[in-house]
Amino acid sequence: MPAVVIVGAQWGDEGKGKATDLLAEHIDYVVKFNGGNNAGHTVVIGNEKYALHLLPSGILTEGVTPVISNGVVIDLEVLFYEIDALNARGIDTSKLRVSANAHVITAYHRTIDKVTERFLGKRQIGTTGRGIGPTYADKINRVGIRIQDIFDENILRQKVEGALDSKNHLLVKIYNRRAILVEEIVSDLLSYADRLRPMVADTALELHQALEANKVVLFEGGQATMLDVDHGTYPFVTSSNSTAGGASTGSGIGPGAFQRVIGIVKAYTTRVGAGPFPTELFDESGEFLRATGFEFGTTTGRPRRCGWYDAPIARYSARINGLTDFVLTKLDVLTGLKEIPVCVAYEVDGVRVEEVPVSQSDFHHAKPIYETFPGWDEDITGAREFTDLPKNAQDYILAVEKISGARISAIGVGPARDAIIQRYSLLD
Ligand code: GDP
Ligand code: IMO
Ligand code: MG
């Protein structure tokens, strides 16, 4: 069972961090392959709560080698801030490996992210403002700065000059901001060189060698399927491939190595930022989910938009990622509801549509068609076997599983590390 991928099956914040932490004691390497510090993963271990953004969640487990691979964009200030914060709490980060090919988020990427959002006005994406989009744009435009550039001052200066040339015109003339000095950026990046050097590696080679030696490698996706730049609700997406294919291009490991692809899905749906969301609730049910599920962003603190479970989205994720399993989280949040609606299809301009429409306009117009299931009142946070769940909760899971495109192998019943029901093994 060498390579396993975890991806978000909705719009993020499904509990990927907790799922990674659950598997971490069985794995040797954990790889973050996409995104950057736009991610926010909360992991609860005993009385301790950890919020991780740039570092993979598997770093919390002793003995695991954490890897930040080439597909990630790295804000170095955040990297060392997170490392120091974990070290201060007794977590060992000394095994961390960072790809020489990963791109670097600089001050100008953060600035451009914020000013372009402001200029978009009503059309804004609602980004996290961390510079993610502008850094990936530079990567695709071939004017990005990579980790390896930091170790050659001349090359670094040339590249920063090249990148800032046109950007300063844009910042000054269009956005009415001050020009950014090349030396400011160069000296900031160079200030991290000594601390960074021992971590930097050919991570694709190291991961390949680990897989050859039969080590277990877990690829931890940031963001989610519906935020993927190719397969999500474009343009209301992030700028990386957060679907399972991103694990291959984002790490340099061929697709044949991935034996298990696990989609993390909430028992309801949330979204942060703008964009279509067919099952979104604007009434007290939405408030109930937000308050009970504590749906506020780990990264920005923004309240998350909440809605019912959307089975066409689950099926879409199962297809796009080739999911072998789902981990369904936050079932406990539904406790106390009399009835639980599940979206089984959409109505688009008066026509019933079974799958996520390819046309973005149709998806904007899609109205959910619901089937309703009876709820339960019993506290389920102590359930550890499927049969510990009340009959109505079991029936809900079985009904959702039937229409979601892959088996539900584990069920989250609370934020704690052990608050999970395992139905099928995720690693064999
Ligand atoms: P990620 O970005 O996918 O890692 O998810 P986040 O950490 O942003 O958001 C998930 C939140 O739900 C975190 O606060 C977790 O502690 C919490 N959580 C995860 N699984 C469960 C669960 O089964 N029940 C409850 N109540 N909370 C959960
Ligand atoms: P995790 O890994 C939820 C959303 C932002 C915005 C859009 C683009 O915790 O699930 P960006 O800053 O990436 O350019 O913003 O994507 N977004 C997330 N939403 N969870 C995340 O990560 C997200 N990362 C980005 O809110 O709508
Ligand atoms: Mg999150």
C-alpha cells in the first residue's frame, strides 16, 4: 500500500487535517503537494488544538517525514513561523524536506492578490489574500522565483528584477500603490537562506526512493475538488490542482503509484468565499449548521456559507479524483435535526439534471431537488462502531453512500482524534 492520496470532495474544510492525522501513525512520509498557506487544517489531539496552514498535518505525528513538494507555493515567513510555533509546543520538525522546485510567495504577490481583489469589487473571488493566485500566475508565466534561486544571489536578483519590471508599472500606474524595490525583496528572501538550506532537497527523487523501499507515503491535498483550477467552479476557485491528479504533477510521482484515493466529505456542505453553491441555506437551518459545526475559517476567521449535503457533487468528486473511499465527517453536527434533506439532483431551467452541469451558468441556476431523511436525537460522539449509531443515523449513512459514488469507509463523530468510526480499512 505505498501511495495514498487525501483530497477534499467539496469546497474545502471537510476535515482533511483530521483524516491525515488519523492515518499518520501508519505512514512514513506525508506530502503537501498543492496550494500554500491558504489552507487551514485544525487537528485536535487530547486537550491540544493545532492550526496548520503551510505544513502538512502529518507533521504532528512523531517519526513521519513531512515533505513540501514542488506543487506548493511557499511563504517563507509563514514557513518559519509555523516551524517555530510547533517547536515551542514540543513538536519535532527537523525531518521536514522542501522541494528545490517549489515556488516562493513574495511581498509583491501578497500585495497584488489584495489590490486585484479590491479592484474586482462585486466580482471578487474572496481569496484568502495570501498571494496564492499571483504566485501561481508567475509560475505559469515563467517569471516565478523558486526555492533553489535563493541560493544564488545573482540569479535571484535577476529574476526579481524581471518579475518586478512590469509589476511595478501595474502597481503604480493602475493600482496607485508604491513601487516595490528589488533590494527589499532580495534581502528578505536571502535572510532565510541559511535556515532553509538543510531542508531543501530533490523531493521527487526522495519520494521515489521511499516508494521503492515500500514506505507508505500519504499525499495530503489542500483545498478541494470544487476549488480546483481545472475542475472546480471557475473562476471561483483557487489557482492550483487540488484534485488527485495534482498529487502526481505536484510531487513528481507517476500516477501508477497511487493505490488509494480518499475523498473527505462533510455530512453537509460549506464554502468560504464567493461562487455558486446550490444547497446554500439562508435561513435558521444554515445558522444551525454554522453554530453547531463551528463553521468559521481556520485561516481568515470568515463565517463559512452552509448548506445541505449535495450528492451530485460527491459523485462528481468520486469521478474526477477516482475515489476509492470517502471519509464522511461531522455527522455529529446533524444530531437534533428532525429531518435531514439531501440534494439528490438539480433542477435547471425546469429540467431535472442528475449530474453537476458542465455549464457554469447552468450550475449558477441549479436548484437542489431534495430527498429527506428522518433525524436522530441521541448523542453520537461516543460511537466507535457503525452499530453504535442510532438506526436513523445508520440509514442516513447507507442512503448517502448509495448515491455518492464510493463507499464511506470512516465516519467522523466529533473533532477529537479518536472520534471516528472505521467501517473499512483505509490502508491495505
Ligand atoms: P480541513 O481544511 O479539511 O483540514 O478542515 P478544517 O480543519 O478547516 O475544518 C474542519 C473542522 O472540523 C476542524 O475544526 C476539525 O477539528 C473539525 N472536525 C473534523 N472532523 C470532525 C467531526 O467528525 N465532527 C466535528 N464536530 N468536527 C470535526
Ligand atoms: P483548506 O485546505 C476553504 C478559497 C478562498 C477563495 C478561493 C480562492 O483549509 O480546505 P485563494 O486564496 O486560494 O486564491 O482563494 O478559494 N479557499 C479555501 N476555502 N478551504 C481552503 O483550504 C481554501 N483555500 C482557498 O476562500 O474562495
Ligand atoms: Mg480548512
